[in-house]
Amino acid sequence: MGFDLLSEFGATPDAGAVDSGELAVTDDVLVKAFALGPRASIEPHEHTDATNVFHVLRGTVRVERDDETETVSAPGVVCNERGQVHGAQNDTDEIAVLTATLCPLPGR
């Protein structure tokens, strides 16, 4: 990526907290960065009209997809299909960093 993602968007989350920031926004794609503090999570949710791809850049996260879970360590990629319920949990004592790419943007 060429830069330190944590310092780029000022993310130093405490335990249980999530910091996020937009890295790229166009008419048809959104890329967000998420820094998950120890024991923090991105709650399960879905995007009915878009695919959401997680890129785990630092640390390890437990990814939930529908009724399945998978542990993914950096560097790792997880594709969450349209309409698939998905979320991520940091079960470690370190900060985990991932990006989420949403394409196409819903409603476009």
C-alpha cells in the first residue's frame, strides 16, 4: 500500500473499539479501512446489492459469514457475496486492520 494505514487515518482504537475511515469513494466503489481494537468487532450485517471484500492487512480476525466462521490472518482476503450476512471480530490483544471494498455502491 505504500503507507502506514494506522497513522494515515489516525486509528489507534482502545479495547472493544473500532476506528474507520474512507480511503476511496467513487461513483461505484467504496473502500474503507477499519482498525479493530482488542476484542472489538464489526457487527454482522449484509449488503443486498453489493459484494463486500475484506482485505486483512494486519493481525488476525475471525470472519463470520452466514452460519460459518473462519479465522483469517494478514495478508488475507475474504469475499462476502451480495446478501451474505458478514462481520469480523478481533479476538486478540493487538490491533487488527482490514479494508472493506464495497462494489457496486448500493442504489447506483
